[in-house]
Amino acid sequence: MLTNCGSSSSSSVGTGGGPYNVVGNWQTTVTANGGSVPFVGVINSQGLALLFGDVVPDMEDIDYVGDTWELPTITGASSFSGTTSMYAALGTQLPGGGTVDTVSMQGTVNSATSISGKNSDGSFTLSAYSPLSGSATAFSGKTSGWFDENGFNLAFTPTGSGQSMSFTGSNTFGCDISGSFTQEATNNVFDVSMTITGTVDCPITGSMTGLGFESNSDYFNINEFQPGTYLYADMLGSTPFVFEIYQPQP
């Protein structure tokens, strides 16, 4: 599934230390078929780890862009193991064919900013990073959101504790969407739930959960890589997908 991932070239996994606080934002690189794709994402307080493939400017057709990578549970303990799955972006297939590839993985939490691991296809190193300048802030008012080629008009309302928020919206094809982003403490980490309903031309329907975070980067070029604050939701369900949301500039 993964070949020459991250910056680690070691074929072994160390003993680690900790436990460490790994709740936050993480990044690595996946290399396949001659192209390198940054992967960015989140580990939450329950150890759920989700990352997705980022668009490389001027190289939007590289494998893995928009794919979701679910790692084994990572709680900050010295080591972890389990299965890892790569899910193809909605409407696409993985480089080797099919829409999901699941293999066994083992890894080590080296520190609060470094996690390494390996599976049958290669090794990787996750590094902590800060995708957002400043602290996460709840979205409010009208926004736009996209996944695959599906655009939605959304309305956000701050709610609950911290910078949590809820949203509702729809698109021009009769799909309705609603959900919530619940902030974990003061981290740029949100537990996300959403429901999509509709009977005609909805790319996916049903209720699903996932993880979210805010960034200053337009990872999928839906806003021509313009500066701003973008909100991402990496969703798990019958068909995993990544939802990018941005607030139009005045």
C-alpha cells in the first residue's frame, strides 16, 4: 500500500518511550508510481488517526491525492500495532486497483512530535506540524464546501464548548447535509459527525463520523490556493471522503 513513506529509511521499529501526548496535527509523505504526495491529518484523544493526500500544485493527478489513510489506534503509548487502511477518494481507485487496501502495521511513538512505523510495503515517519497560524476558531455564517466534485452552500453556527460548531446546508442537486464539529480541549482537533440525505444525484448518503481540523492551506485547490482559513473533515463510513470548507473572502 505504501512505498518509501515519510523520511524514515529504517526497516525496524524501535522501543519508543512515553506515553506521550500525540493529540494534534500530523503530516508525512507517501511515494508511489514516481510521485510524492504530502499526507496531513489528525490524531484525536481516542487514538483515532486519519490523514489524507494533499494536492501538489501543478501535479494534481498524482496517485493518492484525496485518499484517506486510517492508521491503527495511536494513544501515545510506546508502541502500537494493528491494521491500516488506505481508502480511495470518492469515485476513484487506488494505484493497484480497488477502493481499499488493508494491511498489518506496527509502529513506535518516538516523542510527542515523531511517530514511526512500517508495514509490508514500506516504512513511514509522521511529524507533528501546525497547519494553522494562531488558534482554531469556530466558523460562523455562510460558507462553501466541496468533496469530490460536489459543492454545498453551508451555514455554520458556533455551539457548545470551545470552538465547536454545527452546520446545515444543501446543493443544487437536492442533497441536504448537516452535522457538527466538536473541538477537543483547545486543540486544532475536531470530532466530526454529519448526515447527508437526498434521493437524486447525491454522491453518498447516510450518517458518518470522522475527524477535522483547520488550516491556512487550500489543499485541494477549490479556491485557487488562495490564503484564508479552511476547515477539513476526513469522514469514515461506507465510502470515506474528505470535505473541504472555506469562508469566502468579503
